[in-house]
Amino acid sequence: MNRRFTLSPLVILGLVNFLILGELVSGTGLYFVGMMAIAVLSICLTYNLLGGLGTIGGIAFTSLALNSIVISQFAKVAMFEAADLNLRNPDLTITVYAVFYLSLLAGTFLFGWIRVRLPRPLEPTSSSHSNALYIVSLVVGFIATFALAAAALAGRKAQESIGHGFSRAFSYLLLFSLVLAVDQRIRDTEGRHCFGWAALWPSLAIAAFGFLGASRQGFVEAPLIVTVTCYLRGYKFRRKHYLAGVAFVAVLFLIVSPYYLWSRSWRNQEHSVGSELSVMTNLLVSAPSQWESIRETVLSEMSQSSENGGEYYSRAGTVTLNRLALIAPDSALIDACSRGFHYGWPVVESDLLSGFPHFLRRGTTVPIEGAWYRASIAGLQSSDEENVFISMTGIADSYGAFGWVSVIFFPLLIIPAVFVVYDSMFDLSRPWGTVAVVTLIFEFIVASMGAMISSVLIMTPVYMLAISWFIGRIAGVFSLGSGRAPGAQGLFASRQLNVGRSLLKG
């Protein structure tokens, strides 16, 4: 896969100068604009150092940069709205961002190129092996994801059980089955098609669990997996795919996002999958007749949240777009910790422990829910609220925990270590490499310092490694073919191996 899309010096200078001029014309303060330019310039250089969209580290970094600052700054210019508007402490916030990304640039330059010999996941070895893997992964992944959803509804105690740890590990198989199906479809049709019946079933399952949790990530996840899989295999997108993408984004912004936000006030009143599904289904049936009420509720929540620092844009109808502007909730946390208070080790320890399965903690309990605590001290939710839907980045957490020390050393040392581990362990052109990319896109954006170490850096690669070998060996028992896969560039070795291929044809 050679489509890296790195940025030329001319493009970088053009982007930075465009933002500088656009924000100055929009009335943004000069200091904010200067620090923004340093942050964006550091982002562009780091992106190129990581290899653009040709490495796992580059893709993960891009997701963080886009959601934290890049998209929001271009949107502010497009709306002709001051970029320092609706931030609690704009000058301090943008300074933290600039120092963070400058430190990450230095860390990437010093350590990002390192590759180490690590165990690799077991990838499919033949056509029949892949067919067996698809069936086993779909079934086991669905059961594990169902168990995760049930545990989430049952409360915190259920999420600390041994079963929850196993469910979390095996839930990656649902994503893996979708990657296998898309990969096979591309190869069977010699690049003419990418989606078939085999890809439909895991896609529907992922969307169903997203619907159960009123999760926009669940709605986006399956199309994103398909898109990333196609991109990493050099699939040529056509006009119909781009039109479908535009329609999908429109449905997300105009229908799905408002409905999910509105439905959350009715959710979690029951604590079983069946009752929750019943609630969500009844709400879906009644939604068309209450659409005006849904719209007014969402706009009202946006207006109130904008006043307390939760939303970045002033214009109505930008609720979903605000989810791509994490600089606003980050600013609320940074401001809350700007007068000498830093919550330090207890919250970091909680996030660190939460990333490990319960049986590895040897009875150690998580002292406090980190996401709940950060949202509470930032003033983005009431202190007695149990369910947290406020997303923040590790940028704000690094400042809130230890101040400038962690703002410098967290991106200098820990984040480059994540890049090194994933790029050393996974191959982008193979199915488990694709699963790692998609997982990292979501986890990397909102991972706190503790979660970045325990969950992203350690447990997620370990889970994928262990599950790949476990399921791969089981599927090998049912595999009928013996053809070998052609190295890193292909999943299926020879076109004559067609045992079970009809299972994956759309």
C-alpha cells in the first residue's frame, strides 16, 4: 500500500497561512493565532515523519489531530467565527496544544523510526482457512459483543468481572470478520466490488449494538471499517461510492445524531439488553412524530452546553460537528486546572487500572472513574451523573494530571512508543493490521494518559495477538485447503483455491 498522501512543503505553508489569515480576519486574537500556527505546523511535520497514511502510527495520529484541532480550525474559518470564541481559557488552551504537538514532533523525530522484533498476529494462511475464520469470528465476535453490551447495561460491577475481560478480547473478532469479508469480496471480483452478503451480517451486527447504546461510533464503525479495508488494499473508489459517502454523512448529521442524542435521556432506565432494545425500538417508532421536539431538545442542549464550555461553535445545527472539536471540552478541563489544582496520580492510576482485565489486578479496585471525574471538575456534567458521554483527549488530561511536565513528556515518550509497537507488530495489508488501525483510530482520540499506557499500548495488542492465534488454530482444524497466503500483499494465494468461497461471495 503506497498511497501515503504526505504533504509537500508548499502545501504545508499554504494550509498554515490560510488558517492564519482566515482566523485573523474572523477576529481571533493574535496570540491564539500564533500558537495555533505552531500546533498545526507541528502536526503537519509529524504527519510526514510518521509516513502519512501509509503507517498505523500515521493514521492514528491523523485521527487525533483532526478531532482535536485541525477540523475545528478550518470549520471556524468557514463559519467566519473567531477561533478563540466559546473556549473557557483560549490562550492557555492553545498554548497547551502547541507545546503538546511540538513535543510529539520531537518524540516522533527521536523515536518514531524505531522498529523492534515483536510477536505478530496469526493471519489467514489459505482461502479455506479464511472461510473458516470468517464463520468462527462472526459467531464468537457477536456473542462477545453482546456480552459487552449486557455488562455495560448491568453497571460497573459487571464490567470488572472476568467474563467482561474475555468478552472485551473476543469482541475484536466481529470487526475481524467484516475485514475478512471485504478483503475476500475485493479479491473474488478482482477489484470490481467491495461489499457482499458476507460483509452485510457483521455490518448489521455492529450497527445494531450501536443502536442499542445510542452510539454514533457504532453507526460509523462498519462503514469506516469497509472504507479503511478498501483503502489499504488499493481499491479504486468510484463516483457511486463518493455519493454514498455524502449521503451517509448527511444522514448522520441530520437524522441519526439528533435521534441518538435525544434518546439518551430515555436510556439506561432498565438494565438488560432486552429491555433496553425495547426502549430504543419504541423511541424509534415514535421519533417521526416527535421530530420537531427532538430538534428543539438537541438545539437547547447545544445552547446550554455552549455556555458552560462543552460546545465550540455558536451556530445552530452544529451539534454533531462539535464532536469533531474536542478542543472545547479540553479547554474546560484545562481551565479548571489552571489555578494550581492538578488531580495527579489517583485519576491516572484509575485509568491505568481500568485498562487491565480484572483478574490481572489481583483484587485491586478502581478508586474512581476517570472519565466521570474529569467531566465533573470541568463542569460539563453534574457530579451525581453515572453515565459519561463527554469525550476529552489525552492533551487535556496531561495538563490536568501533572501540568506542564506531563504535557511535554507524555507526547515525547509514551505516544511514540505506541507508534513503534503497532508499526512493528502489525502489517497494514493484512486483516489483523486493518483491525488494529480501525481500533486505534477510535481509542487513540480519547485515550487518557493511563488508558494510553494500559489499554492502547499494552492490552489491545496483547488481546489481538492472543485471539488471533487462538481463533486461527481453531479455524485451522476446520480448514479444508492448504494453499499459502502470498506474503504481505495478499490474503489468498492462488485463484484455484475455491473451497468454501461461496460462503463469502455477495
